[in-house]
Amino acid sequence: MAHCGSSEPSAKVQPPRPDSGAVIMPSQGGVDQSMKPVLFEIFGEIWTVQSRLGQGVSASVYRVSSGRATTAAVKEFQADTQGGDYGFHKERSVLEDIQGHKNIATLYGVFTNHSCMGVATRCLLLELLDVSVSELLVRGSSGTQGGRPQQGHSMWLVQHCARDILEALAFLHREGYVHADLKPRNILWSADDECFKLIDFGLSFKEGNQDVKYIQTDGYRAPEAELQNSLAQAGVEMDGDSGCTAAVDLWSLGIILLEMFSGMKLKDTVRSQEWKDNSTAIVDHMFASNSLACPAIPVYHLRDLIKSMLLNDPKQRCTAETALLSPFFSIPFAPHIEDLVLLPSPVLRLLNLIDDSHLHNEEEYEDILEDMKEECQKYGSVVSLLIPKENPGKGQVFVEYANSSDSKEAQRLLTGRTFDGKFVVATFYPLSAYKRGYLYQTVQ
């Protein structure tokens, strides 16, 4: 089924009226969501749909690629038979207003897609990002510390995510916006920029002008949003001054960081009466349990930061800007080897390949360099290749690819391969550290 489309300039639109409604429900005459488009014509160029990345009640997100081997994401909103296109205009309006921050997904443009069935849908062309925090929570933890299993992610990863998202929120809140739907699925890793980015602004609103009644996702919903949602459901009209504030975003981030640290989904916990009665004691207990495994690491800085985000009174909660001043961010953590498996980058690190004896025979060393470059070029365009002869990084192979798509393909195909009877271990490696010549002694 071919699709043809027409693009339009990415111009400013007026924010939705305060009475526009809340959650976008699927329209009765909308696009059949089981039918995946094959092509989009965007700005006069044909883009092929490679996969569906996600699907919600009002929109689907696709990975697309152009003939120039460029990849991006398309968010296609369901056709609205009422002609409102509320979700599209809402997100477009916010994204166009807040572009330019490194920790917020980039909007490339907007276009209308016309299917061969005569249905027109509104679309956003967005930066393609990688693994979400939701996937990270499912896929891995930091292994062991002090000989005991630790369920959550490493402090390096928690710190990285916390700093990136707090910087995004500080910017967003300075611009007067509340995200209002912060959750692990809306925080994605950028392999090329090596940072976490905030996505999905469909429930966002200007502080003091809340035009969305039902905000935040269950499990990450601040107490004041829970109360507001309940009142709205009961039909109680709220005046304009009683809306939620930017503090709801800090609550959500506090829960996310607690989940990353503990390795547990906390939806049932935060809905329990025990949490409502004394959430501070529960947080203290979680940190006391985990810190037994690593007493040398001052985890109490993270504990105090999270507790400052989870105060029931929104006026007492820390702001994103004050949270960034926490001593937690002054501690230099090293990544765990599992972190570098989970977070893609253009640089690949190959372990378990080179013996010390190979490093001290110059002729043999040069042969290995050539062999490795030839092998790695099978999977993508190699920019540089390094095999250090001394620590740190002694005997490891660092391969810089032209982009993270090539390195991900190489990692997938090289992992588990054998060279000289040895199993290859392939992890990613931070491009910024590699460029500076900084080779981490990663924590095993």
C-alpha cells in the first residue's frame, strides 16, 4: 500500500484553548492502527517505514529512512473526524516553542500524509532516538557490588540520566512549561549525542494556564495531580489558579530515579497506604538495603536528592535548578561494563581478543591492526581504530564508526563470534571519552 504526502512549513501555531479537552481519545472514524504505512513523502522525498516504534491511543511512531541513508522518526496522529487535530497541534505548538536544548528531542518539521484510501493524517518528523529508560529498567542492572547482587542500575547511569533530565526540566520550566507526563518511556538515549532526552509533550501546558485536566501516568503522578484528576472525574470545575505546577515533574523524576536505583517498578508501592503514610521511611529503607552492598559509595546524596523531589507539599519540593546543585552531581562515577552494553554510541570496544604477546612484537601488532580494521569494515564505515599497548585499555580494541547505526550492527554481529578460539565481548564506548583519549577502567 503506497502512501503519498505533502509537507508544510513548520510554522508557529496558537496554543490550544484552555477548554480544548484533556486526553486525546481515538476517534471512531480514524486510521486503522493495525495498518502500518509503507512510505511517507516528506518535503518532496520518499521515506521508507522500517518499523513501528510505538503506538498510543492518539498516535503511532515509526522509524523511517530516506534514500540518503538518513534515519528519523515520524509521529503520525490519528485522523480526527471532528477536524480538531488537537493532539498534533498541541505537541507541535510546544515543540516549536522549546526547540534548541540538547536534552529535548528535535522537531525537524511537520507534514500531512495522504493515504491511498483518501485519509489525511498530520505528522511530526522528529529526531530518531535510541533505548528508553523503560527498556533499560527491563534489560539490565549493574550486576554485583561488594560480592552481592545489586538490583538497580549503576550510580554512573543514574547520575547521567538525572543530570540530563534535570537540565531539560530546568530549561522547560524557565520557558514556563510543565511536561506533565514524565515517565521512563518518555526519556530516551541519544546514541550520537551521548545523552538522555525528553520526548512526548502531548500533555504539556503553560504553568498558570493548564488546558489539560487529566495529567501524568499512574505510578508517576504527583499527589496534587491525583487530587486534581479525581476532582475532574467527579465533575468539579477548578479555577484557573488552582492548576498543577512544574513541581509535578520533579515528583515524577524522583520516582523514576528511585526505580533506577532499586531496580523495582514502584507503581504498587506508591499507591499503597504505607507510602501515603510515610514515604520517607520507605525510601530510607530502600537505600539502607542497597547501600549495604557498597558502603564506600555515598549513596545518601542520591537518597536526599530523591527525597527532596518526593515531598507531598509541591511548594516544598526542590526545583530542577536547585536539584542540579546537589552534591550527588559532584561525585565522579565510572561506568559499569553493563552500562556500556546498554547505551549505544558510535564507538565499539572489543574485549577478550588480544594477548600481551601480540602487543610487543611490532610486526605482529601492525598485522592485527590491519586484520581488525578489515573485519570491522564489513559492518560499517570505520573512522578510526585503536589498540592500546599499555593500561588503561591495554589489549582492548576500540573501533570508531561513522555513526551509531553502524556500531550497533557491528555489536550485534560481533558479539559471541570467535577469533583464535576466543569469544568476542563487544560493548559500546562513550565517543567523548574516546576522542579525549580517556579510557575508563570500567567497574566489572
